Amino acid sequence: MKRLDPAKLFVEFRPGVTKEEPIFPRHYTLTHSDVTAELFLTIGLQYAYEKIGPMRDEVLAEWRLSDGRYYMYVYLYVDGQFDPIISATRYSIFKRELPLALEAIRYGDRAFFEAHPELDNAAIWVYFDSTIPLFNRSEFWGFPANYK
């Protein structure tokens, strides 16, 4: 995999979150610069909503608990301006770039995964949010260990 350039990833830990704790709540907001190709990962108790731009091309992820097991939930806003052509394009871009985003989250929070190695084997579920049924879907995207 290894698409990530660590020199272009900038990580910010918000108050209440350390490199190792907590597991829950732990939210990831991943944004980027189209100009510099830099990635900006914010890890906090909630999403960094103020970093979400009008393009809505961010990746939001968090740890959730179901039946006593943690999993990573990833949210992607597909629709853009509710134009089916734009939605199709955005869906395609998200699918193409999501491995890089997951690698950035895994690498940027690597001390957390070292402190909680069991989470490397937690499922990753991605929700593509769209009003168009073809793109409105949840998909299994493997495990964090697949992205290190």
C-alpha cells in the first residue's frame, strides 16, 4: 500500500485525547490541501467541525462499540450539490483515495495502535452518505492493520 508521505501528514491532538487514550470517544477529522497535497489529521473527543470546508471532502472516523467489540466507523459525504454526476465523481474519488486516508489515520495515530494492538484487527465500516441509492451504502474496508 504505502502511498502516504509522512512528511506531508500533520497531526493535532485535541484536549482530552493523548497518543494512547481514550479509545472511546476518539474521533478523527482528516482534511487536505489540493495545492500542497498535505494531509491534516485532528484527533479529538469530537470531530473538528471548524476544519470542514465547503467542498465537504473530509474523512470523518471514530471508534464505536457494538456487542462488546470496537470497530472503526468512517463517514464520507458523497452528494456535493445533489447533482448525480457530481455525486458519481465524488464517490469515485472517495473510493480511490480512501486507502490513503486510512493509512494516514493508522500512521498518524500509530502510538494509539501500539498501546491497543487489538484494535489493528477491528473492522472498518465505511458509510458513503448520499441521497442517490446507488452511492448510499456501507462497506467493509478491512482492518487498520491493512493500512500500516
